[in-house]
Amino acid sequence: MASLIEIRNMCKIYNPGENEVRALDHVSLSIGENEFVAIIGHSGSGKSTLMNMLGCLDVPTSGIYLLHGSDVSLLSDDELSDIRNQEIGFIFQGFNLISNLTAFENVELPLIYRGVSKKERTNLAKEALRKVGLENRMTHKPSEMSGGQQQRVAIARAIAQAPPVILADEPTGNLDSHSSKEIMNILRQLHSEGRTVIVITHDNDIAANAKRIVHIEDGRITSDSANEGNLSRDDIDKEIRSGPVIYDSDIKEEIPNEEPAEAVIEEPTATRDDYDIKITDENIDLHLIGDKQNEQEE
Ligand SMILES: Nc1ncnc2c1ncn2[C@@H]1O[C@H](COP(=O)(O)OP(=O)(O)OP(=O)(O)O)[C@@H](O)[C@H]1O
Ligand SMILES: [Mg+2]
């Protein structure tokens, strides 16, 4: 299998000096095209830090990251921005939708900044929303949708231009078990279409969908094994050597397979001004500015 992502001996140290945090400690990881990988580990183990590296949202303190064989550390900011735009679709726990835009406009916005023509972006946005089952919600604003629907809008935004890699950080972290299953079905579908899907999660049910499970603990990879479909939740629990963790999904009752009667209405807090929108000739580099991102992830 061709190596799409190759990380060698990567370290990330926050606040170097006396109070330094070694969030990634000599991590090596290779991910091929069309893999479906779950990265699991307890809170603070370094999952999001690793995702930020994989997504070129941050740079490592040391180590090598080869994406399609090119050394990412040698790329300029503009080139990194190009890679993010063309290669990677991001999905975050906090959805990161813009509250005063409709579902359609949220999906369309990055396409506008990428210079896609009106006709093409309308087609792409509609097709992406149709794919996540939201063709009837195009004109709804985030506050008018359930958490699961908002996350599906965020997925539509991530996949509208068919990036080869989908990076999802706790995509179901704010969702009930019914919505979580819908999101996982969509991610499975994207994988079956040939995308590389990397999901970061606390949730073993979510991890059980992946074909490969990488466990990270204190910034180090402690196991990396194929999931042939015969790993049970208990098996994955045993993989987590730091002891059992209680997940929301353990205590939530199964919700019948229908639109949730009392949908969880998540009031998105991000507005246009919270986004760091970096525009180059062809690209938009759209992500939440530091504090807002942290706030949304809490
Ligand atoms: N910007 C930062 N400055 C300083 N320390 C940080 C920063 N970001 C993360 N850390 C620390 O790095 C370590 C790894 O954090 P990270 O966010 O990667 O964990 P995580 O596995 O994603 O946790 P969670 O499951 O809670 O999201 C933690 O100890 C965290 O406190
Ligand atoms: Mg995290």
C-alpha cells in the first residue's frame, strides 16, 4: 500500500523549559492510502496534538512528516495552506459552523474563497449536503438543527471538494448514540469510496468501526494493530492499558432509529470574526482562531 502519511520520530514540546509538556514523544506512524484508522487514548494523551500535526495545523518540535513523500517541514506557509485545502477535510468535535450562515452557505463558504465558480460550488455544496442526508435542511441555520445535523453539515463542508484525507477529531464527542452512528456510517461510506479516514476518539464503539487502531498514551504510540472486524469492545478496552474509562455512550440509552424527538440544539458560538480566514489567490485557509478553538473543544 502506498504510504500517504509518514511520520518519523516526531516530538512536540509545548512551553519548552521548566514547565514543558512533551505532548508527542518520538512518534513514528505510517498511514497508507484508503486506510481507516482510529487513534485512541485517554484525555491529554496527545491525540489532538497528533491530529494538528497530521493536518499541518501546527509544526512539530522535531521529527519528520512526509505527506505524499514530500517533507512538510520544508514547505512555506502558503504551500501548507494549499495542502490543507486540497488534501485534507477537517471535522471537529465542536462542528465549527458559522452561526449566521445557512447549512448551504457554510458548505459553500470555503469554495467561494477557493475561487470555485458559482455554478460549480452550488453543485458541489448541494451534492455534499445530499450525501449526508441534509438536502431538506439547506436553508437552515445551525441553531435550527440538532447536534447530529450540525455535524453532518460540517462533514459536508469537509468533503465538498473531495479531499483524499478526512481527519476527524472526536467527531461524535458532542452527539447522542443515534447521531454518532449516523456520523460513523458516513465516515465508513467515505472510506469505502476510497478516502483515507483518520478518526481521533475516546469512544471504543467508534474505534471499532476502523480497520486499524492506534493507541497513544503520554505522547507515545503504545499499540498499533489491525482491526479485522473481530475486535470486541472488551478487546479494545483491554488495549487501553490506562484502565477503564466511562464513556457517555456506555450510559446513554439506545435511541430508536428516527429523528430524535428532542434534538440536542447546540448553539454554535463561532461567528465569521472568530475565523482566521487566510485568502490567497486560489485558497481559503479557514480555521478557528486559538482561544475560540479551545473554547469550542471544551
Ligand atoms: N497549546 C498548548 N500549550 C501547552 N500544553 C498543551 C497545549 N495543547 C495541548 N497541551 C498539552 O499537551 C498534552 C496533550 O494534549 P492533547 O490536546 O493533544 O490531548 P488529547 O489526547 O487530545 O486530549 P483530549 O482527549 O482531552 O482532547 C496535554 O497534557 C495538554 O495539556
Ligand atoms: Mg483532544
